Amino acid sequence: MDDPEYYTISETLAQLQVEFPDLSHSSLRFLEKEGLLQPCRTPGGHRMFSGEDIARIRLIKRLQSRRYYPLDTIRHMLGKLTHATNTEAEMAFLESLYSPVSYEPNFKPLSREQLSDRTGLSPADIIRLEEMGLLFPYTHGNGLRYDEDDLKTTELVAREVKLNANVDDFANLGNAMRNLVQEEFVLFRKLAGDDNPSTERAQQLKETADLVHALLRAKLYRKMIQNKGQQ
């Protein structure tokens, strides 16, 4: 195990503890026990970690500390790496894919009560937004937690409610967006030509979808405004 691309457990911790001070020998052994890591072993049984192992640990810890995902969810997400040709690139893509659009490094996910306090919407209104498919809380312990995107959505709705809109006015928007995304998912899955496309292809399709959204949305709005002005 003289390969310089492999690191002892102490060397691995030295690389990661700057970002994750709480990471320890027992933390890595626990991740291995849970099936999230498979470090190599020397003839004497000592664990040795590759660069990909270190990148994997970093992703797991970020998903835990930044996104508060439970290990079962992380395990499911990392399952895609089994067939990856470029594991580190795939992990970077996964991290970007599961990061909120409104990502803030120091953001702490909110409970429903905290979200209500931050935005002024009642807990009942927040539940209604969930039912409309506009908020996507996740289970954390015995309760639900809301991320940066949920906060941003709730703030926007709260702003309109203060201008005399009703929460239920947004129901059609939720339905329309859900139908659009479902159609888009079917289309891009067909374009991918594979249930497990390469990282590069998946990234390309994601960028295409984002660009199409931006271009069509802008053009359709302009067209509708022009038509309204001609009436």
C-alpha cells in the first residue's frame, strides 16, 4: 500500500477535519459499518482511503451538515455512484443537484413554527402550500424541516398575501408547475436514452432544461404582454 494516492485514516482525517472538526476515527468506522464507505485494507488490516473515498466522505458530511439528510437518504443518493465512470465528477454533480436554488452556507433548516415566524404566514397556510405542492419539507427526527427554497417560496407568497392575495390563489401555479416538470422529466429521460446516463450527459440535460425554461418564460411573458396591449 505504498501508492501515494492512498491515505491512512489519520491522514484522511487531517484533510477533512478543517471543514468537519467533529470527524473522528469512529465516524469513519461508522460510515464503513453502514455500507457508505469501503476503504482498502493493508495485509495488516489497516484502513487506507483513496482520493475518491475522501471525496465521498466530504459529500456525505456536507449532505448531513448542510442539508440534514438522514443516512438512508444519502445511501439512496450514493447508489447512483455504483455505475459511475468518474466518481468524483458524479459526486460533485449530485451535490449541485440536491442543493437548493437559494442555497446559503450558514442556513439552518426551519421547523414549521420557525417558518411561520420568519414569514408571517400561519402554520395552516404553510400546510396549504405543502398540499399545493409548493413546499417540500423533509422529515427530521419527529418533525418536518424546510430548506432555503421553502423559505424563499413562503416569503414570496407572504408578500403577495400582504397585498390582498389569498394563499389559494397559488393552487393553479402549483398544478401547472407540477405538470410541466412531469412532461419535462419524461422528455429528458427519453433524450438521455438511458436510465443511468453519464454525469456529463445528465449535466448537459439539466443545463438545457434551465435554459429552455428561461428563454421560453421570457418570450411567453413578452408575447402575453403584447397581446394584452393590443386588446
